[in-house]
Amino acid sequence: MPISKDQQPLIGIVVSSLEEGEQLRPAAETLQALGCPYDVQVASLWTDPRALMQWAAQAEARGVRSLIVAAVV
């Protein structure tokens, strides 16, 4: 389940594009079925490294305990 305002994400899913997000849809569906709150971030290390690094640096403070990251080569 994507997080609601009163939940903290336990898992962060990072993809560099919406197309890659489709490849991780099964992971998001599994987390949702398990009732595990997650957060999805679309950010590219190549095009916007600062935004991605900032998101990652703040992940623990937001409650994220694990990351799922995908990159298509």
C-alpha cells in the first residue's frame, strides 16, 4: 500500500523512470498484499543525482528500513 499521511514507509522503491516502475510492479503488489507500507521514488542518478541522494539520505528518518532499487542497462 502506498503510504497514507499517518503511516511511515518501511520499504522504499526507487526507479529511474516510469518504464522501470512497471518492472517493479510485482514487488509493489507483493508489499501491498502483505500490508507493508512503501514509498516509490522516480529519480535518475544520471539526470538528477542530487534529488536521489537527498531522498536516500532522508529515507531512514522517514522510517524506511529497506530499499528496492532497479536500473535498466
